[in-house]
Amino acid sequence: MKLYSKYSECRVLEPFDIDVYGKIKLSRLLSFMQVSADHHADKISVFDGLKEKNLIWVIARMRVDLSCCPVYGDELEIETWTGFPDRLVFPRYFNFKIAGKSIGNATSQYVLLDHINNKMIPPKSITEFYNSDSSSVKALPQPVRVRFSTEKEPICHRTPLFSDIDFNGHMNNAKYADWVLDLYSTAQHKDRFVNSFNMNFISDGLEGKEIAIYKEDNIDSNESLVKGDDSKTGKPVFSCLVSWKNL
């Protein structure tokens, strides 16, 4: 496939994809995005051999926008394509469809990291991104920078454990969504869903390193701010802006 081609795959929502109310779990949607992106990248030659060069993709920011919430039994089509690089960021775009109708979009911003030397690789070092025809690329809204400072005490503390860690050795991006939504009771999820989700991944969540979680809710705007800081050092780990929509 060409670098800027589109790729799509479908998934029927199964019991393990949904919450107690039959709505898709946000973490499962994020996992679907990751899998479809990996499948697409496997078909593009420019991405071959990155592992042998000690290069890995690291997600920096993510944005998901939904007009409605997929439910149990829905066949969800995930369409994805590569975006044109911007500075150190490689964007990837997604469109979600049910029965051929778009129900949302997403954008993930990646950086390419030399994980041996812990050094980011600039996009210009991969000339194919600039030599390939990108005229057909449709850019979608980018993730926002989430700033959240508070004098309040943490609402809780959590520690990444074995099941939270992925093959890169740090907390998987989808797990953060579970952590954020676990801050709300089952009853609070009944009549609403997350229709916009902006996540900033600031530093690695590592196994055994406790994270202090802070939360502020704005009832008037139906928005929530959540952040996690290293409990010992205070170093930011993630920050998140969630928008809710009533069913």
C-alpha cells in the first residue's frame, strides 16, 4: 500500500468490548485504533525495519470525538490513514462508521523514538513522508494541550501493575482511559457517554511507580479534567480533558 493510502477493518462489538450498560468501553475503542493502525503500518514498506533500528512509535497525544455511542452488536468500521508530519509529530487519523455512516473521528500524535539512546527521531529523517504524494490526505482536528493545576488533594492513588504494562515496558495508552472512567461510579455512567476525549501522555507510567490522581468536574460544561502525577516526585505523567454527552 502507498504511504498515504486509507485502510479499514470492521469489528462486531462483543461482550468484552462493552460496559454494564452495553456501551463500548473507551479503552476498547482505543485498542481497536491501535490494532488497525498496526495492521495498516504492516502493509506500508516505509515502516519495515524500524524495530531492527531500535526505533519505536510512542504516542504523545490523542483525541477522540463521537457523535453517538456504539453499543453491543454494532459492527464498527475503523478507517485509518497516515497524516503529513508536523515538526516532531507523526499524526494518524481515524474515522468511525456504523452501517456506512460516520459517527466520529480520532487523531493520534506519535513520535518516533530511539529507545536505546532515548532520543526522538525527526520526521525529516524519513524522506518517504516528504517524497510521497500527500495531496489526498484529509487532516482532522488535532489533540489539545491539556493544562490542569490544582491545590486540591489527590482523589486517589494508583499503581501500574502487570496487566497495565505493554510490550514497550510502560503503561498502555488504553489503560489510562480505564483509570479515568473508574473515577466515576457505575450509576454516573448510566445516562451519558464520553463524546470527546483528549489525552496528553507526558511521561511513562511504569510498573510499581505510584501515581496521584487529581480530578475536577465542571457540571455546567459537562467537562472533566483529570491528571496523574508521580506520587514521589510530582512529575506529570498524564493529563486528560473529558467531555460528556447525555444519552
